[in-house]
Amino acid sequence: MKDVIRFIVGLGNPGPQYDQTRHNAGFEFVNQLVRQHAGTWKNDSKYQAETCQLTIDGEKIALMKPMTFMNRSGQSVGAYAQFFKIPVEQILIAHDELDIAPGNARFKKGGGHGGHNGLRDIIACLGNNREFYRLRLGIGHPGSARDVANYVLQLARVEERISLERAIDCALEQLPLALSGDWAKAMNQLHSFKAE
């Protein structure tokens, strides 16, 4: 059986002071998706999140930006998935990824949190089930582990932002394949994209 996606979550921190910081790459992806489909975010206090419902290729998809701050993202994601009975395999989490260069994006299913506190909390709040899909948006690594906390909360440089926008555009092009469950083709086409 194919894993079709019903729930897409973009990770980030709320508030204008975090706009265009590296940690907010997931927010930028879902914002672009909502703009592309002329959707509207609404404040959903029940889930401490902004949510949006889209119809993509005839399928209803729920979107979310948790407003809990990154480290508590799982509170929103877990509560929503539980209430609407969304299987973990039908969730796609878009997030920033230190281990991928800016301008590159990768789809992945399952795995650990890799030190990403948003993913760590989501895994915990999904009953330690890691089998959700991820869209990993490359932000590059500062070179030293002790610099990571500052690095992810800094504004991305202009050239990084341009590269991220290209990667998001490419991921959006492949998203219909992923949503339909054709993960092999979606991964192959996204992973063959190279940042300029």
C-alpha cells in the first residue's frame, strides 16, 4: 500500500523576530505551498497552531505551523494527528537540516531526530513512532557543534535564502508525486536537483 500524505507540518518559531532565520525553513515551505494554492492560514488555539485546509489534485490535505516554539512542536502535531486519526505514515514534516548544504532538499521516511529538537518532540508526542516522512531543507552546518544553537537562529545570508527558495520550488514541483504515494519517483527527481 502506498503512503499517501494527509497532513503536512512546517517547523519553525513564531514571531517576526524569527522570520527568515535558518530554523524557519519549514515554515517557509508550507507558507509557499499555501500561497501557491491560494489558501489562508487560520489561528487554531485548540492545537496551538496555525492551520490550513487545501485540496491538491482532488485530495484534502491539512497543513500546520505549530506556534509552540520549535522545542514543543510535538504538542501541536501529536494532538492534531490523534484527534483526526491520521496515521504517522501519512504525515510529512518539513524542517531545516544542518547536514545538507543550502539549496538542496531531500525526502526521507523515518529515522531519528539527528539532534533536531522539533523532530525530537514530535517523535516523543507520536508515541516514539518515527515512521513519518520528512522534507529536509538544507541550511548547511556552521562547522562546530557549539555554534549550532546560534547559527540556526540567525538570519540566513542573501545567497542562502536564494538557494533555499530554489530548493523549496523544486520540492513543491515534486510534492504531487509524494502526496500520491509515488515516493521513489519523488525522491529520485528531488534528489537529482542540484543547487547552483
